[in-house]
Amino acid sequence: MSHLRVDLRQRAEELVALYPRPRSAMLPLLHLAQEQDGYVSPEGIAEVAELTGTTTADVRGTAAFYDMFHLEPVGKYVVGVCTNIACLLAGGLELLDHASSTLGCAVGSTSDDGLFTLEETECLADCNFAPCVQVNHRFVRTTTPETFDALVSELRDGRRDHDIPTHGTLLRVRRAGGLHAPKNEIAQQREEAKVARDKRAEEKK
């Protein structure tokens, strides 16, 4: 039985079909697993391994390499405060300390109410608004303790749900564009490519 919801499983199979090798779809599949569970759960890892024809060790090792994936449960909102050089000079460490006090959790941990996980980040590439803050990978451009506290209040009240979805959701609207092709057409083209490769290999002998 699939761990992924029916709609996400369908999307997962569509993703796998776009790649010449199933394992090439691992990163987008990890995002789907995280979208459902809020983090990359053991069950999600097992399903991605099954879809890509790899092992759970392969999938876990890949997920562990990227900061956007979490292998343990996190809060509904993952708050990242940049302390790289531009933000450091603009008060990044002070804002991080203030965020820890406001959220009631240490850096790298989750608040008791399960709403917030606080992270210290490397450059978030929004240096014009230093110190840079992101929530669930959305720029919030709050640079002072006062504006940070106002943001937290809005998040607690659900007033930012329209632009900051629950952690794990990268896109709430599926794109109509991009690469689409019928599964039978993809299979036919791959078979033709395999025949051509085998023929070239035979000619080289």
C-alpha cells in the first residue's frame, strides 16, 4: 500500500516517467514526500526508494545532503535567520537571539506548541533586506525585532496562510506548463533509443 496520498502518488509516477532513469526523479519525489508529512519520514523514504529503484540508504543519504529536507519532524513554520556577512553586520545574530526568545526555542529546535522551528542559515540572497529572514522558504523581509514579533503574531493567528503554506509545500498551484508527454509515447521513445544504442554498440564490435 502506498504511503503517499492518491493524488501525490499519481504526481510521483508522472515525475518518474519524465526521466530516462527513475533515480533521477529522487529530489522532486523527496519534495512530494515532505509536502505530505511536513518532513521526510521513514515511510516517505521507503516509498521514494521503491519508486526510484534504489535503497532507503541512497534516499536518506541524498535527503541529508540538502538543507531543504528535514529527516525529523519540524514545526508548521520553519523560520530561518541569516547570519552570513551582510546580515551579520546588519544585526543578524541579535535578531536570531531575539527570534529564539520570541519563539521560545533554541536554534535548531522546535517550540513547545509545535508551530515554529528556528534555524540559523547561510546566505538567503536577499541582502537588500538584511538581516534576511525566511519562513518555509518564503521571504518575509522582516529585519527588526518589532517587525519579527508582528510576523509571529500574524503566523499564530493564521493571517499569513495565504502566502506562507505549511512547511513542505513548495507550490500550491500545479503548473499547467512544463514537460508533459503520454506514458506510451515516452515508453516508445525510450525503447527506440535503446534499440539505437544497442545497434551502435554492436557495430563497434
